[in-house]
Amino acid sequence: MAGPVISHRGPEVEEVTRDVFDKLKVLFGTQNDCYVALSAATGIMEAVVRNLSEQRILVGVCGAFSDRQFQVALKNGKKATPLQVKAGQVIRAEMVADALKKDDYDLVCMVHSETSTGVLNPIEEIGQAVAEHDNTLFAVDCVSSMGGAPVLVDDWGIDVAFAGIQKAMALPPGLAMFSVSPKAMERSREAVNKGQYFDFENYRKMATKNQSPATTNTSLLVALRFQLNRILAEGLEARWDRHAKMASYVRDRLDRFNLFPDPDFMSPTVSVFRNEDGINIASLIDAVNKTGKLFGNGYGSLKEKTFRIGHMGDLQIEHLSEFLDSFEACLAATGA
């Protein structure tokens, strides 16, 4: 990233772009076209509802970030119904199947790894339920799972999968990656009032020239290619296995705390623990931060009720060991 900035329309960026798009297909587990947008993943949340729905959207809501997808649909003037469960619980495939039998939806939106609660939704099974309805497309937020947990777009029947680069991809924030199925692209062609910036058709047309529609952050794009090479050199299955081992390590070390999510559906990239002893989490975060390390308070309405430890990206067990030594020392210093 510290190298000279390359032109966003020059021949060098075309070579980088084509390489990135091809490697994203491997990362996403798909033969569908993949693209990169200069935005947060929230931008693709908006792109999904504007490109893919003219009727009604079913949104699985199991935490703050899945609720954001629901709110994005409403703020874009779309008809949307929340399929809601209590925070910490999972959206089950039979719930989706029942909802699709009761009403007509042209789009189902789900989050894979709900970062606010630590839940990992069973996307493969949900995809099978959606596939029973020919006119219904399936979009999945993979923000905190992509690169840290299996995401198999084609096998799971996902029409649009998207993620940022700042979680398990271990890059600075600023780009969003997404895949679009032929069926979803055809829906986009017919869509009205889908705007300019996130028009899927523009991404497809510019990709034929190995370009992106708008000026992109070429420094981040170069970094993304570099990191994709590192990820594929590690091996996707090895990377997934490392994340699973890191999750187990953190949870075993902190077994004095109860976990917040459904124990059968926990994300391998983030652990969310209940704060049942009235610990001042904000003060504990400040104390740990002074050691050069950081963890997260509960998100939104779960602030101080839970705390979150991320174990994703390029972290290794030894990094988590150092972090937990500091965490436990600061915890003991509070008298807890």
C-alpha cells in the first residue's frame, strides 16, 4: 500500500483487477462473477435491495447487523418483513421455509456470522429452503465470516454474497467484495430506480474491461490482491481450521464466562460472552487497551451486558495467548 499510487484507469490496474476478480471466485467458492466496490459492506446491503427486489423482502433478523439490512430495505422504500428471533438465537431453515409458504417474497436476506451476537446462521440449509421458490433470490452478508469460515456460494445457492475486507480478510477498511449470480444479474437488468453507484449492470460491463465503474482505492486494491495471494497460499481449509482452533482456545481459556449465542451455532471468528457478574466492561477495555491490546464491548443494546473477543484474520494462537494473559491480569486487578 505504501508504493506509488497507480492510475485507476491505467493498464496496471486492469491486470490487478482481473487477478483480484479471479481469486475472489476461489475465496467465495463460486463460478459467478465477483466484483469490488469502493464502499463499506453496508453499501452492498443497499445495492442488494435496489437491484433485486420489486415486491417484498424477507430479512432474517437475529442481531444488530441483520437488523441493519432490514432497516436499509425500509429506507430504500422496499416492502420488507423481518423474520426475527431473540438476540443470540439462530435463524433456522424451517422458519424460512414456513415464511416463504405464507407469503410471496422475491428476495431473502440473511447474515452468515452475526457480529453483534456471535451467531453463525445455517446458510446452507436456508439456501435449500429458498431454492424451492424459483422467483426468490438469496443474498447473504458474509462480513465477519468471509476468509474465516466456509462460504460456498454455489453449493449453498447464494445469489449475492458480500463482505468487507476489514474482518477475517485482515485489511484496512474501505472496500467491499461481492458475487452476483446470472439470475441476480438478470433481475438487476429489469430493476428500476436502482441508482447509479451500485447498479450491478455497471459492474458487469466495466468488468469486461477489467475495470470498476467508479474511481476505486487502488492502494487497497493492490493490498487485497496481496492478501488474497497469502490466503490462498495458506489454503482455505487450513485457514478455516485455524479460525476454529482460535475460537476453541479463547472459549476454553474463558470458560468461567457463559457464552451468549446458541452453542450449536457459534461463529469461528468472534466470541461473545455474557457479563453476568456486573463487571464494568468499559473500564476493563480501557485497562486492557493500556497493555496495547483491545477487545469489544457488547454492541448496541448488548453494551455492558456482553463483551466480544475477535479471533480472526492473520491472528495466531500465540497472539491470543498474549491477549488473554493481559485480559486476565486486568480482570483480576478489578477484583472480579
